Amino acid sequence: MSVTISNQTYYRTTEVCEMIGVSRSTLLRWFKSGILKDASHRDRRGWRLFTQGDIKRIKDEANRMK
């Protein structure tokens, strides 16, 4: 479920994975290996939050790797 903070919509890791068609472990592996820059926003629990721009960047990178 997306979260709205200061009129900005953020999506959680699971939602992003569903949108771009990769597993959660793949996405986290990309962050860990430096293929993708990690999320710049986190909620109070430390969970990653992604904007539409972040999702586009991740999707573009995923398509480039396929």
C-alpha cells in the first residue's frame, strides 16, 4: 500500500517489485552490489520508500539488463 507524505506518494519495496516484475531478493541484490542506487527515503521503521521517479529509474535499469 502506497504512503503519501507531504503530497508525495511513496511505494514500498514489494509494490515496486510487482510494478517492475522482479523479485524482492533481486532488487535488494542490485542495491547491495551497487547496480542501483539505494532508496533515498525511508519510513520511521527504516523501510525503503520509492517515488515514481525512483520506480522509473529502476524499471529502466531492469529493462537494460534483460
